[in-house]
Amino acid sequence: MAISKELLAILACPKCKGEIHLNEKEDGLICDRCNLIYEIRDGFPIMLIDEARELKP
């Protein structure tokens, strides 16, 4: 299940409040500023800082 464009437009990184975008696989939301990815599970973004993974350099 894909994330709607309307939802993407209002979501922000919970850590820095910056913009986020879908990754290539469309299974996570990336914050470039924090270098974090928030997983999308069953069509729902998990926007918890403790659940986010650090992106590999």
C-alpha cells in the first residue's frame, strides 16, 4: 500500500521538523538532515524517533 501524496505533503521529521521523502523502494521515509529513515509498515509510516534507523553513509 503506497503513501498518498497528500499525507507526504503534511508529514515532517519528528526529530528536526524538516522535510522527508520516500526512498527508492517506497518502504521508508528519509530525512536527509538527520540522516534517518522511518520505516513504512503495512502502509503506515512509523514516525517514532526511537524506531528510526540511521542511514548508511
